[in-house]
Amino acid sequence: MKKSILSARKISKSFAHNGGQLHILSHVDFELYERDFTVVMGASGSGKSTLLYALSGMDRATAGQVLYEGRNLVDMKEKELARLRYHDFGFVFQQMHLISNLSLYENVAVSGYLNKEKSANEVNKRTEELLEKMGLDGIKSHLPSQVSGGEQQRCAIARAVVNSPKVLFADEPTGALNRHNSTEVLNLLTELNQGGQSILMVTHDLKAALRATRILYLEDGKITGELNLSEYSRQDEKGREAQVNAWLTSLEW
């Protein structure tokens, strides 16, 4: 039986707008399971990123509960949330947000140093291992401006997992990349997941969604569909794409 590590109970999110309330999420229930690769899809404006931010503690739900290890993120103080995001959660965004005057190595290592749970030697070893895994060991001394967008995103992924987070959140991680670089990034995320990393990813890209073990469809702030899949295999990609396409078509995507 799958173990739930992050859950939401009837969460809603609204904003003040033109004298009224703009409702982005409406009574959403959600579970993220250990070793799961869950993808959230939906049209632009459906609330995908808002859901990810509410589940990760980057933003607070207006109502409901977001439960992680028995704690409700909605009620936590900002200092507690910051610690949680730093120690237990990792983040990858469409824009890489690398520090421009630090090398790729330094961009990864500095997150480990700031965590303060490991010695500098342990962080350095972990950084070296990740950069090699990401295919960046030969350019680790380069600045972000000296490498491609795909290499920057791979560095951002290494930075996101240097502290061995229990959950990796990814918001359109291939949105700014060409097809080749997108595939490389998706291969890395797939490898991480199949190695045990739990991932929650928001995307509008069908090719990215194929990597999921579960896809949720969000429409007007509500989850209206769910598709469970086997572990991704490149050999089965065409059949998998046909299955996901048919499912999305049935939801009028």
C-alpha cells in the first residue's frame, strides 16, 4: 500500500479582486505518495502553480489543511515554513534563478552549506556526485552565463536535491528549454524518481507529463480527472502517449 507523505484537505485559495474575491482553488483534496511522480496538468489559469505553491508552503491556502508529517502548513509560522522548505522540500522552476556570479559548483554547494546539517566535506562530496550525475562535472567552474539553458536547469536540479529533500517540487521545469534540453532534464527527473525521489510537477507539456506515475487534471480550481500509470519506460513511450492523449481528450483538454 502506498504511503502518503503530503496531503491536502479541502484547500481553497482566493484573492481580493475588483472589490470581490477571485477564487483560484476550490475545496481541493490531494495526496502525494512516497516515491510517486505526480504531474498536475490543466489549461492556463486553472490554478496549477497556485496548487503547487500552497502544497509546498510557498503560499498559504485561504482555507483547508495542508498536512506534512502531521503538521498543518496553513497554521505554521513563516520561520517554520522557511525551515521546512529548506530541509524537506526542493524546488525547480521554469526560470533557473542561479546566482550569476557563482560557478555551477558554488550554486549547488552553497545550498548545502546554508543547511548546516552536514559538514563542508560532506556537502562538497555530495555536490561533486550530483554534478557528475547531471553531466556537469566538466564545466563545474563555469558561470551560469557561460553554459546553455539545459545545463543551467540541470544545475538547478542538483541544487534542489543537494539536501536530499523528501519532496521535489517542479513548476514547468522544461518551459524555457528546447526539445533536446527538455528531454535531458526530464531524463534526470525520471532517474531521480526511479531512484526513490518523490516529485510533484506542474506542466502543460504532454512530453513532460508522460514521465508521471500519476497525472491529475485541474480545471477551474478543482481536480476533475486522475490517470494512474506504470513506471516510465522509453520503449513504451508511444503507447503511453496515446493513452495519455486519449485521457486528456476525454477531459476536453
